[in-house]
Amino acid sequence: MTSSDSPHPDPTPAEAIAPDAGTPTAAESGTPAPAPTSAPVAKKVPHERTHHGHTFVDDYEWLRDKESPEVIAHLEAENAWTEAQTSDIAGLREAIFTEIRTRIKETDMSVPTRRGGYWYFTRTRAGLDYGIHVRVPIADAQDWTPPEVGDEPLPGEEVIFDSNEAAQGSDFFSLGTFSLTDDGARLLYGVDTAGDERYVLRIRDLATGEDLPDVIENTFAGASIDPTGRFVFYTTVDDAWRPEKVWRHAVGSDSADDVCIFHEPDERFFVGAGFSRSGRYLFIVTGSKTTTGYWTLRTSDLEAAPAEVWPRVDGVEYSVEHALIDHEDRFLITHNRDRADFDIIDVPAANPTGDATETADAVDAPAGTSLDPTTTGRRVLVDVDGLRIEEVDAFVGYIVISYRRGGFARVGIVPLTGAPSTPFGPLEELPFDRETGTLGLGPNPEFEQPAIRLTFTSMSTPAVVFQHDIATGADTVLKRQPVLGSVDLNQYGESLVWARAADGTEIPVSLVYRTDLVDVGPDGRLGAPAPLVLYGYGSYEISVDPYFSVARLSLLDRGVVYAIAHVRGGGEMGRHWYDEGKTTVKTNTFTDFIAVARHLIAEGWTTPEKLVATGGSAGGLLMGAVTNMAPELFAGISAHVPFVDALTSILMPELPLTVIEWEEWGDPLHDPEVYEYMRSYTPYENVAEAAHPQILAVTSLNDARVLYVEPAKWVARLREVGADALLRTEMAAGHGGASGRYDAWKETAFDFAWMLRVLGRSDVQITP
């Protein structure tokens, strides 16, 4: 299906159609520009790319030149065409935006978090895009119950940073650093106003509300001010946008005098730095997709040279957490040297690789404390079968372990006994009453705190923030995610089903729906097929855990089922789930998603005419792949910042992120087998003369992760073979899209309205 059967000339360069000097433009004169009557047709400029004896002719590579007026004109023409082609759902877009806005409590606040002498929290105000960071002094140091916060300011409440003020005059705003000193006297913050993830750092004196003269430009996200406020530690990127250097800035000095304390020359590794929860150590971490290294400095001597914790070994990943065990500084090291799903050992911070004395003591350790076979240290957990350990957080008197069991996120507590021979008690998993929900650790910045903050959610359960008392085991609900309007949460149900892949692997699928609109019987089958949106990602071991979405209600209330396919390449089922969906078995991700779609159709959940697939970034690659491999299964494909020209990008080491990506996708530049394998599935190169589903591609001009050129080329190629494909480019945004919450809701409304039109549900009216 094509939007026009007639050929079109190459688009005219923007500079050739600029208005004469002094002549008002349509916008200036108040006259709207006429709607385009045909889709833009990108000109063809053959560009040859030859590797391993194979030549690919790329007709649309010229679109990579972001500085070209002709390229910008083409993107703007695509935006105009998309707007014209979706004008019939403009009212639906507005209705969905209103629904989202009506159901979300616009004037709201987060649950206060305690640090030092203050409770910190964030307020949002109706009509404002961004949060306002505030705090109140702690009245009773012994009381860990957060104050109840209403719409009006609390006594002693002060604004420490208003993102709305910082964003004034900018089309885009992102706060990439927010770091406080222990005494709350100074705030380090980093701002990006372009969407390219380059942040300008400043330091605010919170007593006066004024910024210090210090200004540090072109930094990466995640800088830290040391607990005493003497130094700032930040990272900078190389020409390929890879964080490569850690710098020390003395507060009050010129940034030209900053000292580089760590440089990682290996292009496979990202570098970061941050302080332990205890504040006693600065950790510098280097990480690739498969290998990790840690270096450390004591906060008491931050001008010393960083010391390596463990020698970096290819294929070994580990993380380090400072703990105080029996009054001794120890490091808890979570690693995968001996167990793919990770293990945890405890080593002395002063000598993390061990010595002869420690080894002798550990060999004679009683049951419940065992020596790691490859290094000196004590295992924290003896029985880890069935657990994919993800993270360890240490507090005075106990540690908290985040892990996966049975495909879902769980949290457990290990008490510190104080006994040198058996310092760790048994793992106590925190229970909850819904099997398919997601439990995670919330913000817990204090090293010594008698309770921990957690969050629970599921596909049909709004997020619940609660506090778990370590001593008593009591749980106190602090806040439930508000859902306003006429919503009856009892009307929403969820299911977990399993689809069988071609190789016999069972793929979990999470579904949510309105029980009064979708007839799901006791056998898990539907009385009649429903319109369904199927989401997928499946890369980088990222787990897409079940979660509640207020915006998603606009689909569910129109009788749409929403499903998440937990395909291989993600981390839901453990490390093997990731390993079986990367590099030379990457196509498992795509065939898993197709198997899920076929299962949902076969089981009566939906039909191909009522099925839309959606995904973003690496999930956008998934969308492009399944479009080529099984277009007959889908009525529509919604792809956001899609990585659809993957082979071209991974062949260009000068591009952002390319070299580090070789461990995820393989290295096609140097390995002909990887080249051929990627060439077999990369979406842009495999667009075929076939009937395609309707396609919507959304991208951002300033995206530094997946460049806008990938979906631009993909849509041009799709349109060449007659596909009904639309391209929408945010001209002032980054990888995450628009930054303000109202613009983000409008983006969601646009996407949902397009999906509903494809699904034949655009005329359904609801009451929010």
C-alpha cells in the first residue's frame, strides 16, 4: 500500500526556496502552510560500502549530514507529511492527552527521603513541566517516619533547585547530575539544554541560593561532589562520545586546573565514578558489555592515586560495595567468575585480593561461611540456586540483595550477625501477595538507617512505596501512585502466559486488560479476539519488568490488550537469557517475538488485523527485523528511535558507542562471519518488495545514541517499496524524546492515537 502512485522529483534544497528578504513567512503572516499532497521522496545518491568482499550500495547515506540544510528540509518535509497523514486523529490525540493529564495528579510530591539533617523530596505543580526539589529540616533525629506532605509547603520547607527556572528559554532540559554534600550545604548539578547528553556543571551554595563561580562544561552525566564538599569528580567523553576520563575539580578553582585522575584508553570501556553509601570511598568503574574493573580512593585522601580492587580480566564482571562488618571496612564483591548468574564474596577493603593469613582463617571457617575457590574471601550466600543476583546494597547491620527468581525482580535481606566466624545470616526474601509483580529497592542514601524504602508494582497495580522495618519486619505504606478521574482499578486484570519458541524455549508474556471489555475465561483464553499492542526490547540484559502505566489506560479503556514479550536478549530469566539473544544468536530475539505473536493469535487473544507491535532503540531494531521476517502478523509497527541501520553503524568505529557495542552484536568490521550474520537481519538492508504493515518511526535530531539518520534512511527505503511509512523527528530532543512532561504526554498521545487508528478503535469515546 502506497500513499502515492506517481513518481516525485528530488526535494528542492531549503536554501533555494527560502523567502525573499523582507517577505513574511507563512508562520509570520499567520497563514498556515498548505498541507502536502504527497509523501517526500528522498533523492538517491549511491554510496558504496565494501567489507569482506561484499559491496552494499546505500542510496540514502547522504541523510547522515546533520548540518546540511537539504537534510533538515527533508526531515521537516517528513514531519509535515506525517502531520497531514494524521490530521484525522488530531482530536483523538487531544483526547488522549487530556485523559493522561486528567488521571495524573499534576500537583504532587514524592515521598521524602532522609539524608543528613534534612528530608528531601520533589514537588510537581500543575502547568509546570519539571520537578521542584525541596527539603525540610529533620525535627527528631530518632524518628525515621517521613513527614506527611500536602499541596502546601511544610514549615521550614525550602526550594533548593527548581528545574522549571533552570529550563527557561530552552526547548529541551535534562538534569544529569544532582549531588549533595553530607551537611546539605552545597549542591552539584548538571544541565543539558540540547539533548546531546553534554552537561554543564555548577555548584550551588544552598545557604544563599547562589551559584559559586565554578563552571565545568562538556561533562557526562553522573558527576559527584565529595561528602565534605572539597572536590567534584566528573567524567568527560572522547570524540566517539565514550566516557573515558575521570577528573578532580577543587571547589573554588578554575576548571582549567582540573586534574585527570583516571584515563581509560581501551575503546571498549565506559568510565564512571561515584561515592559509596557510607561516604568513605570513591569508586571508579570501567565497564564493557562483558568485563568490569574497579579502582578506589578513600575519601580521607582523595588526592592519592586510585588503587585497583581486582585485576581486570576479560569476561569477568564485578561490582563493589563498601560494608562495615564487625567494625572492619570490607568490600562486598558481586562477580561472575565462577557462576554465570553471579555470586557475592566479602573481602577486606585494605587487601581485597587477600593474603596468606586471611586464606588460612577462611579455610577453617565453619559451615555457612565458605571460601571462594578463586580468591580469598567469604561467600555471602551459600545457596544461590535459582537466583540471578543483580545488586548488593550495604547498610550498618544488614545488607540488601536485589535478584531475579522465576523471571521476576525480588529483594531479600541478609542480617550481619557480628560474629567473625559466621558474619552473614540467611537470606530473608521480602514477600508480597502477587506472583507477577515487580519489587525493587527505592532511594536509601543513609548508611545507618533502621528501615529501607521499597517500591512494588505490577501490570494492574499502581506503584506502592513502602517502608520495611528491619528489626520488626513491619511494612508501612508511604504512598500509592495516584490515579485520578473515574478509573476503577478493580476493572483491570493481568495474565502471565508462555509462548513456545521454535527451539522449544518457553517465552514469558505479561498481559494487562480491562476485564469488563476483554473476556478472558478461566482457561486463559478469550471469548473473542481483541485488539492488542505487543511491546518488545530484548537487548543488553535489560529486563522489562511488569509495571503499571497511567497513560496505558487510554488503550485499555478502549478494549485494547497490552502485552510485553520478555524475549531473549533481555535479562528476565537470568544470564543465559541474555547470552541466548546476543552476537551470533541475536536472531533468537526476533524469532522469540514472532513466536509470541503467533501464540497470541493461535490462542485467540488477537488476530493479525488487530495486532500492533512497538519497541524503541534496540527494541526498534526488533521492530524492523520482525517487519521483514513476518510482516503478515502485524497490522502496524511503531518504532521509536529505532536502531534499524545497525550494520552501517557498527562498521563505523568513529561513531558514538560503536566499539563498545561489538561485545553485544559482534565485530563485523574485522570478522567476516559476524558481518554476514548481521547482514542477514539488519532491517535497513533487508527491506523487501512485500506487503508491509503500517509503520510509524519516531526519532530525535540530537539523539547521541541512535542517530536520526537510521530511521530516516529506513523510511526512505520502505517508501521506495511501497510501504505506508511515516517519519516523525523531534527537532529539539535526545534519545528519550521530549524532556518536559507535557510534551512527553503529547508524544505518547500521538503514538497511542496512531495505534488506535491502525487497530480500528479510533472512534471509541471514553470518560477519563
